[in-house]
Amino acid sequence: MKLMGRSQRRGGGLSKTLKQHKARLYIIKRCVVMLLRWHD
């Protein structure tokens, strides 16, 4: 928890969480596309 507080002050923690969020969205999109193709 202490490390997160330090990185957020610099702004590095924010960009890190954004990257993780984008990665999750990308994975979810890929899964949805795979499922849609599978149904066809």
C-alpha cells in the first residue's frame, strides 16, 4: 500500500492503472469477438 501512495504522487501510478485498464478492456474485447465468431 505504501508503494502505491508514492507512485501516485509522481503520477506514475495513474498511468500504470490506465495501462492495466486498457489491457483488461482489450482482453475483454478479444473474448467477445472470439465468442461471437464461435457462435457463427
